[in-house]
Amino acid sequence: MIVDGNKYIQFEFISSTGKTSRWVVLNKSHTTCLGNVVWFSGWRQYVFQPEFGTEFNNTCLDAISQFLSKLNSHQVEIPVLGRIS
């Protein structure tokens, strides 16, 4: 499952534990991994973990922030394991 972020980035579903999910943030033009979106139990919410050496402008940070907000408020459908092809 791929969720569009903006003109430059997208979010790709990687895995699910049943309660939480893991997503990779990709550059659309090069499909380069920019970081991961994972559940951080200490804060009880999803967080963005950028890859070392990545740089982001405000447009991309806004897209990441909006995606985190949707995940944290349960507005993004999390695929069920075994149903992803």
C-alpha cells in the first residue's frame, strides 16, 4: 500500500504487528529511502525517524507531519497482514 505525500515523497506500508504499523518514506523520483515512520511506545504515537544525511524543506516536513497526524488519529487504514500482495 502506498500513500501519496506530495509531489516529492510517498509513504509505503512495510509491516504491521496488528496494533501498529511501519512505513517507509520514499523520494518519488529516485525511490530513495528518506526515513521510517514507526510507533514509539514512550510517547504512545507514531514518529518519523529520518535516514542519516537526509535534508527536508518545509513542504516535505509538512507532508510528513500531516501523515503522522493522520496515523496518530487513526485516519489511515492499516493493512492486515496476509492481505498485502
